[in-house]
Amino acid sequence: MHQKLRVHLEKIVKLEDDEFEFIFSHFIEKQYKKHQFLIQEGDPVKYHYFIMSGLLKLVYMDENAREHIVSFAMEDWWESDFMAYYTQSPSTMSLICLEDTEVLCLTLENYRKLCDSSPKMQRFFLEKANFGFLGAQRRIISLLTSSAKDRYEQLLKLYPVLMQRVPKSQLAAYLGVSRETLSRF
């Protein structure tokens, strides 16, 4: 467990052993089963999650109880309801396991401690946030300007492993198409 996080962090910042041990001491290890919720709509969001193994989906339920898949998250990714996490307000989304999942959890207090005490971690989280913003913008632009088939091809190109791990009905919901339309692609 330790090593996966270290390898991930060192893609952006190089760490000495004592620096990494200090960083790792701020995380909590947790395991969840398939279909289990990490976050439920309306609950407080305690953690920012680093996925060690498994697969998650972040969903928003509209007023008609229609599920909208905001994102998928797999190994080496970070996920949470970030609005609720950073503002410490009730969650507007749910985070659900699509597979048995192991995560490292970071409280907001510990996130702030790491950023305050480690310029390297401050840089790491800034880089991750920037890449997250870029991904979100790419998804918004794709939803606004691309056909369903183009969105499918873009997903296949960017994240081919999702095609084997995510049920077709979930992929269709993420792309905003019916299961039948996805099958035609």
C-alpha cells in the first residue's frame, strides 16, 4: 500500500524516506465491497480518496431520481465530492464501488496540514487539481460539442480499460446515451 502512493506522488515530486513516512502518516487505509457507498448524497464528506485498487463511480441524482454519472475513478486516481469536501457541506453526490476497492483517505484537516508543512505536497496537490480541471473542461466541451459516437470514441481512446471494467449500461449513462445506442457503436 505504501509503495503505490509513493510511486504516484513521485511522478510529480521526489521524496526522501522521512518525507514520505510523514506524508503517509496523514492517511487512513480503508476497504470497501462492490456496491458499497463511500459517500452518500446528503452526508458530510470526510475524505478525499486515493484509489489503490478497485473502481468507483461518482453520481448525481436529479429531482426525477435519474442517475447522472459524473465520473469513474480507478487505481492511481483521486476522487471525492470536492465541493462538499472543501466547503464541508452536505454531499450532493454519491461515490459508489463498482468493484471491491481499497483506498487511502485524507481528511481536510490532514490535507491542509500536508500543504502547510510540505511545499512538495502543496505542489503535488496543485498539479493534481490543475489536471483535474483540464479533464473536467475536456468533458464539458465534449458534452457540449461532440456527437455521442465521438464521445464514445474519445472515452475508448483515453480510457480503454474502462470498457472491460464498467458495465455497458453504466458507460451509456456516462456518455448520455441509451444502452442500445452504445451497442450500435
